[in-house]
Amino acid sequence: MVAEERTEIAPVLEAHGIFKRYGRVTALNGVEFEAYPREIVALIGDNGAGKSTLIKILSGAIRPDEGTIVLDGQTVEFHTPRDARDAGIETVYQDLALAQDLDVATNLFLGREVVLPGLLGMLEFLNRKAMRTQAAQYLRQLRVTIQNPRQTVDTLSGGQRQSVAVARAVFWGKHILILDEPTAALGVAQSTMVLELIQRVRDQGLTVVFISHNMPHVFEVADRMIVLRHGQRVGTLFPKEASMEQAVSLMTGALGTDSRTA
Amino acid sequence: MADSPSVPAAVAEPSVEELAPTPPAARGLAGHWDVVLRLGLLGIVIILAAYFAIRTWTGSWPPIFLTTDNIQNIGRQMAVYGVIAVGETFVIITAGIDLSVGSVLGVSGVVAALELLNGWPLIVAIITPLILATAIGLFNGLLIDTQRLPPFIVTLGMLGVLRGVTQLLGSGKEVTFDPTQANASGFLAFAGNTFLGVPNLFWILLAVSVVAGIFLHFTRRGQYIYALGSNLEGARRAGVNIRATTLTVYAISGFLAGVAGIMLTARTSLGDPLAGTGYELDAIAAAVLGGASLFGARGSIAGTFLGVLLVQVLANGIDLIGVQPYWQQVIEGSLLIFVVWVDQWRKRRLAQ
């Protein structure tokens, strides 16, 4: 997508003038953020740049000292992560938050189980069959290959686990997905699995925001990259036009422009 | 995206790129550990029973070990330990622990005895200790959840507090009531009787086990109990009510310890202030033998039931064949270590 076309479309998620301070340290210094529909945006920057802080604010885990968040054109305030989730923003942190000892279907439905109909349902008896069937169907749809949906999560590979975590976030029909370092702990083959999943998710209409230190991965799937440095936004790059060197230079401060004016 | 995902008309079959699948071995023994363990326990019980049957052979059928009397005895012995172990299982699955159950048993039994002694109606003498026991459990749960105190310490403290209170209640002595009293006689008779050849106390254990099992394995709250033990933070983020789940398991543990206390008073026809001393360790051992892990998210009612069965068969048999009872502790302790050891092997196997 070219930038000129993009200006016709409104962002689905925006953050304006975000400030966050911890004592004397300013984690975010007036950051602007925007993400468009059906887009993969990568948030890149060196350690301490403020990426994690920004997504924690976007996902409701922490509150900004100043600034506003705008979702689908409406200003919103997130007091808890629940608020963000209810508003349609699902976040997958690095720890994945999966219950290792429980099976895939159970994890997918955790907190939102399907109960049996009728009286048994009122007593909260689980409809495991329905959950397993839906889980299997859904994972097939997303091309997540899991041999047996009854497998416990601790028997899955790292890539499969990440996929389940992503699938769970997307399962509930949310339209924005935030991922914190989705390929950090994965090898080559497994990263590919996850990156393909992210693209499929985007193709199905969602917006994906992800943090990554892995430049090749970022350049492989991102439609756009926002670069942070020392709590400020120092540039916007498009993988199709910019080079990795440019990105890294912006991140480390060797370059002060973005790909538009280079 | 649709609320409920629907399969598109032309869905491609899953591609073959099986990236780092579970190695075949893990799908074998380690992957089906729960079933293997239970079969293993059952096997050990059968072997032990066969051994004791042979060793107590008197020349005519049945051998002493397998007489109706003895089997009923095992059933009665199992009943009290079993009920308390079922309660403990709930707590262990959440990666918590309840060391106060032995003392809850004690105070419940003494309160029941005191009320019977003072002529209160049987129904009151049963309900009061149950309410008390449940309240203690809720109290434990509240301290653990709201104050973030470690379960080990909280329940260890309660163990001491309650044991002291129990002694105070009984003035340091056993509380005896007249077994022929109107309110007591039915109570004691019930405890001593059988129904369809099975001791009533054992029926209580069966009923408790079935209800507990259905709750734990088939309902949403039961699922949350496992989720809490598996990943507390993850469960919290998924929207599971951590407080409700924590309170539930400790309340269940307290309640069942109360039931066990009343059962014991009914069986011995007195309120012993020292009743239940050490039972918490037996309960934990039975649950762990049955597959529960102190790290949480593992265990089952059926497994605990088998664990209790194993321990009581062992105790009963050793007593019958005249071997020193201390061997029972040696065997039990060794089995416990073995089971935990194999569980760790299973974990390592799965982690590849």
C-alpha cells in the first residue's frame, strides 16, 4: 500500500501526545502512534526506547501520564486490560499466558468456556466436545498444525505455542492484535510458522501491531515500521522502500530522518 | 471476523509442515501419564491384596485378609482418610496446600461431641461443625488470596491455633457423651452399620468422591481450579476469578475436613481433641500418590481415591500379617518418593 492511498483511510487505532514518566526517567516523551485497518505495523527500537511501555498503554496495562488514545475515531480510556480487551484490543505478551498443563482447546476457551445447554448449562457443565470441535476447525482455518487438539500445551513446540497464543487472541473476533516479540524465542522454521500466521491474520482483516528486535522478520512481514528512540518517535519506514541499515541507524540515532525525506 | 469461527467453503487440508512435533516417545508413556499412574496404582493394590490374601491363608476360604469383616474394616478406615484427602486434592491442584485439615477435623469432631453431650438435636450437632469448618476454610482462603500470604504458612498457623482451641473446648480431655442418648444413638448406629454390605461411612466417601469428581472434571469452576494451578497470571488475564476459585478450594477442603471429623466422632462415639493429628500429611501423601503435583494443575479424585486405598490396604495387611507397623511408613514414604520421581521424569520427557 502506498502512502498517498493510505491518507484516505482513517486509522483504526491512534495515540496522541503520550507521556509516561517513572520518577526522573521519561519512558515516553510525547509519542504519536497510528495503526490502520488490515495492516501489520512493527514497533521497533533499541532497548529502553519505550516500545513495551507504549504497548502496555495501548493494551490497558498501564495508564499514560498525558495523552489520548483514539479507537475507531472515538477517544477511549483504558483503566484495566479488561477495558482494552472489551474494546477489541487483544495482546499477547512474551510469556504467552498459556496454561501449560491444559490442552489446546481449553486454553483457547479459557475464561470464555462453552457450557452444555439447559439445566446442565446453568450448573456450568462444560461442553468439551463443542469446544474441541470449534478449536480444531479454527486452528485448521488458520493453518496452525497441531496433531491432536487434546494435547497439552507443554507438549507443543515453541512455534506451536506462540501460534496457539495468537490464535486465542484472534479467536474472539477482536480487530486489533498486539504482539510482544512473537518470534523472540523461536528458531527459523518455527518463526516462519508464526510470521505466516500473522500475515494470515492480517489478510483476514485484523490490524497487527508487533514489537520485534529481529530486523529480517520485521522486514519480511511488516507493512510499516514505527521507530522509537529514547521515548520519542524518530521515524516511520516502509520495508519496501527502506533498508535495514536505515532502520538500525534510526534506532541507534545515527540518522535523523525517515524514508520519505531521505 | 465472525463471532464463532466458521469453516470456509473450500478449506485446504492442513499442510504437512509438521514443525518440531511431539516426539513419539512423549506421546507414549509420558504423554498418558495419568492413565498409566492410575493403572499402576490399581496394579499395586491388586498385587498387595493378593500377597496379603496368601499370607493370611488359614486353610479355608476366605483368607483373613479377604473376609467380609476385614474388607468392611478397610472401607471404614478409608472413609475418614479418604474424605479429607479429597478435600486436600482440590487445594493441591491449585498449587496450594492446606495443612490445617487435621486440626479442622479435630475441632469439628469435638464440637459435634460437645453439642451431643449438651443434648442438642443431632441435626444441629452435624450442621454447626460443618459451618465452622467451612468458615475456617474461607478464612484460610481469604488470607491467602487477599493478603498474598503463602498457603503453607497460613494453614500451618491455623493447624496450631485450631488444635489449641480444640483442647480448650474439651478442657484437655476427650468429650464423651452417652451413646444411648436420644440424639446420639441413631448417629452412632449409622456409623457402625452397613448398607448392601458396604459400611455407611464408606458410602459417604463414595458420595463425596463422586460429587467432587463431577464438580472438578466437568464444570467450569473445576476447570478454573486446574487453570489456577497451571498459570495463575495467565488465568487472571484470561478473566478467571482468582479469588472465587481460591476461596472455593479452601472452603471445600475445610468443609470435607469437617465431614471427616463428624464421621470420626460417630465412629468412636467420643470427641477426641487429638483426633486428626497428622492427617494432613496422610491426605497430601494420598493425593500425590494418586497423581497430584504440589506444583499444581495435576491430580484427580479417582487418583486420590486409589492413593487412599493403597495406603489403607497396606496398613491393614501389614497389621494382619504381624509385621511391625513401622514398615508401613517405610513403604509409603518410598512409594511417595518413587511416584514424585517418575512424575519429574515425565515432565522432563515432555520438555524434550
